[in-house]
Amino acid sequence: MTATPAGLLDRLVPPSPPSPRAERGRDWLAAHGLPTTRDEAWRYTPVDDIVGALEAAAPAPASTSQVSRSVVDALAGDHGGPRLVFVNGVFEPRASDAGGAVDGLWLGNRDGMRARPPSPRAAEDQPADGFQALNWAAGRDVAAVLVEPGAQLDQPVHVVHIAAPGEDTTANHPRTVVLAGPGSRVHLIESYVGLPGPSVTNASTRIVAGAGSTVTHHRVQDEAAAAIHVGRTAIDQGARSTLRATSIMTGGHIARSALAIGFDGTDACADIDGLYLPLGHQHHDNVVTVDHRASHCASTQRFTGIVDDHGRGSFSGHVLVRHGTTGTDAHQSNRNLVLAPTAQADTRPWLEILADDVRCTHGATVGRLDDDALFYLRSRGIPLEQGRAMLVAGFAAEIIDAITPATLRDRVAAAFAAGRGG
Amino acid sequence: MLHIERLTASVGDKTILDGLDLDIAAGEIHAVMGPNGAGKSTLSNVLAGRDGYTTTGTVTFEGGDLLALTPEERAAKGLFLAFQHPVEIPGVGNMYFLHTALNAIRLVRGQPEIGAVDFLALAKEHMARLDMDPAFLSRSVNEGFSGGEKKRNEILQLSLLEPRLAILDETDSGLDIDALRVVGEGVERLRHPERSMLIITHHPRLLEFVRPDRVHVLQAGRIVRTGDHHLARELEAVGYGAAAAR
């Protein structure tokens, strides 16, 4: 960590922090600063460029008239359930659809949260890094999804974070909190999208999956071409909970998505998928940590990267099996398809196993398009470019086909095809 | 249909086909047999347009220069290669692949596209004849297929794409006797006055089900002997060396 650039706190953080959390974030940032590429978890990310953009950025305006429902539909889609829309990190009720009353579901923002009893652990939270500290210090609102114990929600809850920059770079700090009560079932879609222009989105999401809950989480980063995105998602899983998480990265100029999953109770499982597609000069980084701090939990990571042009993609996957645990089952795979000699894929599995009774596998591949497969398709009359597109789509199919609901799957497939010129 | 004259093919400085001549008329079935290393797979690869070979000589197919065409242009013109080792393509559905291939060829031939519903019915009809479970349509191309299933999938493609010239490269290898019968009968059913076939094989097993009009012995990159279907039996009885010397 380095000292936070002078003036950055003053410019991006309100003079009087609006909450104890914001105050903790500001203090943490003042003490520890933002990360640098010397920090192991940031080695693949051009963090100097991100800090440079932040130094030049102004706080994003709180409200903008540019964002109507139809704009949200176009950018993020309508997936059938309630939709909370935040513009530059601030709730935009006119574009939202809280969906009337759904049994067992409470949706809201900071104003509504203030009226509720505070979560006991919230007071002890410490930021994981300088960006999260900045998110707390400078964030102006929060998207809250609270699911009551036992509630079974059929329709996905869609949280849309829109970056709406002006002509100069603006910074926004969206925060999302999801509490899934014991035995509940919820499907959350988080869309990070934006209007054209230079923006820095510094997002922080916290999901607590209660004991025996089933949580599906799809995170889609499809921001504008000039956007910078730094996101961190922390998911704590109670005993016997089931998580299906998917992280899709198609947009942005520089984008980093960190996913930290921790098992707090036994017999929980997490299936974590990821797909990233840096094209042009895009940079997509994935940093996944799965902390097996409870026994008899299972995790599977499947990350797929397709890099083309001058794109750079990376995957760092950390599996930590703590001392004193038993019966851990952890698997990790990272497959990369490199389509141009100027594209680059980095893969870094990191298994830290401090217990004996463990089943752990990992595999990473970096390869080119299969010439034999391409010849096979062409020999059946399929033209070269179409054959290439079919093989590239086939490489991503394992991840895309598993996305639900179909509206989101189709949307990701379309964004994929559009990026690939298909 | 197909006229090959003094064809050579080499990889680096290694010559594999060394002045091969072959003529196949419309409706004829020819078998090319030969020992390992004779150049059988190179012949099928060069005809289908695989990269990596330097060639001389001429190959005329349907009156045009075959070697000047891309693999997809050859397919659209009516050439089909049933692969010795069909490629597994994870993530690409078999039905999508077959449908795309058929419509790509129809587009070049100026025929209207076939819609998904009609194609499904057509594919099922062809699969029934090959004793194939329609479930193969929903799997990825050849992924996890057994050897016999892959070969049946090749014959299914052959049957759907209706080529003018079908090259079967070691289609009988790796098949048990039941699968061999299904494949052999499938090929025999595709015999047509306007369709020629070139069966490339090491063993004469497939020829028990498909009777060739001509049998050629390929050795060291050229045809050393040609005969009728009796030649296949002779090869089995006395071996390539002795048969070639006669």
C-alpha cells in the first residue's frame, strides 16, 4: 500500500462522513492508502492508471435526467423481477421497480436502511483494501436486498448500477448489501453498465447467505468503452448454504472483479463461474478467493477467458483451506483462448492447503483456436470466419449456457457475439 | 467426376504422394488400399484441403481445379471427407453444427435455407436409418462419443449433405462388427448414379458391405496396381507386398 494521493480524499470524500462506516473507510484509507502493483493481489492490474484516473476525477453528479426506464432496459435488460436502479451510486426511484410487496423481500436504499435495526456485525467490519475503504468513505447510498428467513423468491432481484459520466472523468462508488435469511432462496442479478464517457466505478458488494439458504448471484460488468471498473464482492456462507455465482466481464477499458467467498459454517457449497473477454485494448482481471474456514464445504471455480487483439485477461484463484478443518472439496479450473499474438492471458492458481483431509484439484490452460476443429467445420462447408466464431462461442458456452434466467443468458450471448463481431 | 494426374504432396522435404494418378467416374465406388505409411490419409487430406502440404500435379473435380479451392468451397461443390478421427468440439451442439453446415452449402448452391423445425425432422429421419439415438443431436459435436458413434455421426453428415464425391478415410477402423454393418449398409444406401465414392482403407472389412467398382493399391505414394473387387480379397490373402508385385 502507498500513501493516498494528496487531495484525493478531500476531493472525493464528503467533508463530514455521513455514517460510522464512512468514517471507518476514511480513516482506513488515510492510514493505509490505495494498493499498488507491488501488492500480490494487484500484480496484474494497471492500478497506477486507475489511481491516475481517480486523481483526475470529480465526484459523479447524484442525479441525471439521462436515465429513463427505457435506457435501463437497453443497458441492462428486464429480467422479470423487481429492479433497483442506482445512477452514479445513488438510488433512482423513477427508473426502479421495487415490484410492490413480495412476501419475505425488502428492497431499499440508505434511507430505508436507517429505519431498520443495524446489523450487529456491521460495526466491526474493516475494509479489505483501499478501494473498498474509498467506497465506504465516498459512497453516497446503498442498494439493500433483505430476504426473510425461509422466503422462497421465484423471480430474480435485479440491481442495476449505472455510471453516468460527464465530459470529464467522474468517480462513483456503488455499494450493494444482500442478506439472505436462513433457509431462504434468492436470485440476485447485479448489472454494472454505463453511458458513454470516462468513468471510474468503484463497487463493493456484500452478500450474507444464511444457514441453509440458496443464493444465485450473477454479476455482469458491461460498462462503456472508456470506463474503469474496480469491483469487490464478498460472500459469507452459513452452514448448508448453496451458492451459484457467475461473473461476466464484457465491458470497460480496465476492469477488475474480485470475489471473496468465505465458509462460516459446515456443509456449504459454492459453484463459481466466470467469463471474461478482453478485446481491443481492454484489460479484464479476476481475483477469486475461497476461504475454506469451515469443514465439509465444497467449492468449484470455473473461469474462462477469451482474449483477442491487444486485450489482456488474468485470473488469480486463491483457495485457502484452513488449519483444523476437515473434508474440504475444492476444485478450480481456468481455461484461456488466445486469439491474437498481441493478446495476453495470465493465469495464477494459488492453493494454500493447511489441512490434511482435503480433496483439491486445479487446472489451467492457455491455448489457441483448434486448427483441427476449424478444418473439420470448413470441410463441412462452413466458411472460415463463421467456423472461427462457432469455435469461440463454443469455448464460452459452458459458462453462458449455465446462466439463468434465459433473458440474461440471451443478453450475455448477444453481448458476446457483438463484441466478437458476430 | 474426379481426375487426379501426377499428384505429389510433401511436408517439408518429405514426399508422401509421389506421382499419383486416379480417375473416378460419376456413380463409381473406388477403394484405395495400402499399408500404413503409403499416403492414404495424405490423399484424403489433400483432396479435402487441409493446410500443411506442398502439392504439384493436377486434381480436377467436376471440371474445375480442386486444389485452388478452400475446404469450404470444396464442400459446397460436393466433396465430403468422412474423417478417420472425427474431431470433438466441446460447446458446439451437434444439431447446430449439422444445420449450419447444411445451410452454408445450400446458400452457395442457391438453394433456400432449411428452418430449424424442418431440419430437426430431416435429421431424425436420417438418424433412424443409421440406428442413431436423436439424443446425439443435443450433445456437443463428437464430444464423448464412442469410436462407433463418431463414425456413425460422419455417415449421418454424409447422408445429410448429399455430396457428389464422398471420401471415406479409414471409416471401418475401430468399429465392431455390428457398427461396421450399420455403417456399411448406410454407405451402400447412399450409392447413386450421380454420386461417387472413394473408400480409403487398410483392411478390406468395409468392402464386405460395400462392393467397389475398382480397387487400387497405394504404395509409397502412388497407385501400383488396379483391379476389380476381387483384388481386395487377394490383398487380404497374400498381403500388400506380394499383391503389388504381381
